[in-house]
Amino acid sequence: MAEVGKGVNAGKLASNVQKRITRAQEKVLQKLGKADETKDTAFEEEVAKFNKQLADGTKLQKDLKAYMTAVNTMHECSKRLHDCLAEMYDPEWFGKEEVDSIAEDTDLLWQDFHQKLVDNALISMDTYLAQFPDIKARIAKRERKLVDFDSARHHFASIQKSKKKDEAKIAKAEEELGRAQKVFEEINYDLQEELPTLWDSRVGIYVNTFQSVAGLEKNFHRDMGKLNQNLTDIMTKLDEQRLAKKGVTTASTGKSEEAANHNLSESGSDAPKSPAKSREGPPVSRPPRPASSQEVKQDNIINLLEDAVVPDINISTQPQNEAPTVTNGSSDAELPPSVIYKVKVVHDYGATDSDELDLKAGDIVLVLPFANPDEQDEGWLMGVKESHWLQNKNLLVKGVFPENFTQKL
């Protein structure tokens, strides 16, 4: 019995190999134009639609699974966040039990949302795509049977055209042709019926999937919004209680200070008053000193005199017989022609941007015009340190600086 089984398997294997060889030969002859090929344009269009439908469904299934993974991640992050709040929340604080209850309800809401997504969207999508592998295999089988049908048809035609006609061979070839045609037409008929129906079914699966996701999201966010509002109300109430306690403490402290001041005043009005001690803390930098009214008036006078082009008027405090002092040892002849005037830095200024100058009190800055006057902001000047100009003779490191940190020379 074992030998018979081996014989059957070997015979079937040989038959399959022979079929593959015959199909390969037929395809070669068809490509070379030596044998005609049966064409079905309408069916080929249905196959193209099938391939597109399979690709779109596979992508939708992949993205839906990615969405489910994101929901799981958000669930885990939400749970950790609420667990952190529960650990930090002191038992005596307002709403401790409500906070714990909100955490539990939030966790259950995420679980319910995920499970309903699986039941209403993911499972139906998996069922929809499960039918494609079988249909794809049948399309491939139809293609093979079509080649067999063409091959049997060409073989029968060649035997009929031969000079020496063998009725037995003709009958056998005709029988093989009829069998190949029957197998092909059965598969072809079923696919012709199923492919258009499958193509139309994609609308229903898309509608069902996105309606389910949208509806579940709407309900989830509505319920989650209610929980979040409850949590917000609890946090607001907790903060109000904190502020109320702080107000009571402040009022008590104010009464104590008032009593202390009253006792101090009664001890004697002639006693020297000691300055109040400030609370310990980091030193607070004072804002830059604005220019005094005398300096502003002097600058205004200088500007008016310069605008009027009045010659030989000197308002400096130097004696008339002495030569004017040159700042940093420079002279006007050494300055670039674009310099408008010079200013002296009266307060330190730390640059906060790459186009600003970093200045120290006592620095001399050569004020330059802006290349585009529209770019000048009110209260800001453009310039270059005089020390840089004297050393390098270029204006490459010019930048802007606040005008109220300087005094015009």
C-alpha cells in the first residue's frame, strides 16, 4: 500500500511539473506573438479595483491599530498622572475621597473606550480584510486556468491543422479543451459576480469604522470632560481654603505688628529709630538711574545750539584758556566720518540679544546712524565702542543699546 501511495504522489507531482512547463511555454509564445492570448478588459479593471481596495483596507487597518496603541499609551499616562496626584494629596485636604474616586472613574473610562473601539471598529475591520486572501488566491488560480485554456485551445487547433489527422488525438485534445474551458469559466463566473460586490462593500466598512470611532470619541470626551470639571472644582476649592487660611494668618500678624509699634511709640518719642531689617533673600538689582533733570536740560541746550549752528559757543565747565579734553585719548580726526556723536555709559548694561552691545559704566560709545531709519526703536541707539574703533579701525562689532543708560558727551 505504501508503494501505491508513493506512486500516486509521484504521478501527481509529475503532472504538476508538466502543467508548469506547459504554462511557461504558453506564456513565452504569447509574449513572442506566436500564440494569441485571451483578454478580458472588464475583468482586469475589476482586478485593479480589488488591488486598490486591498491596499486601502490594509493601510486603514494599520493606522487603526496605531490609533489603538496611542489610546493605550494615553491611558497609561493618565493613570500615572492621577496616581501621582493621589500620592501627593494630603488626607486632610479638601476633597481627598473625591479625588481618589475621580482617578478610579478615569481609569475605567479609558478601559471602556479602548474595549469599545476594539469591538466596534477593529474587529469589523479585521473581518472585512479576512476575505481578501481567498479572493486573491482565486484570482491567481483564474489566471493559471486561463493559460491552461489558451494552451488547450492552441493544441487542439494545431492537431486539427496537421496533415495526418489522428481522430483519437483530436478527440482527446477536444476533451482536454472542454475540461480546461469549464474549469476556467466556473472560476471566472464566480469572480465576475463577487468582485463588484466586494468593491461596493468598502463604502459600508468605511462608514461603519469612522462612525464608530467618531461616536465613541464624542462620548468619551464628554464623560471625561465631566470628570475633569469635577477635579477642577475640587482644586479651586482647595486653593480658596489655602488663601482663606493665609488671610487669617496675615491678619493676626498685622495685629501683632501694630501692637509692637504702639509699645515702641510709648517708650519715648526722642529715642532714635533703628532701620527696619529686610527679609533675607537674594539681592534685588536696582533699576538704572534715569538722567537727572539738569542733565536733560543741558543736553537739550546743546542740541538747540547745534541745530542753530551757532559758532564758538562752549557750554562746558572747562576754563576758556584750556584745550578740550579728548575722551580715551582719541581725537575727532581719528573717528569715522559716520559718527553722529559720542556718549558715556553711566550704568552697566548686559546684552540680552546678539545684536546688542555689552556695556560697562565708563565706556565711551560712538553713536552711528541706522542703515534703515525705520528699524530704529524708540529709546535705542546704534553704536560701536570707542576702544574697539581705536584698536581695530572697523565698525564690525557695532550694535544697539538703550539710550537711557548713557550720557551724551
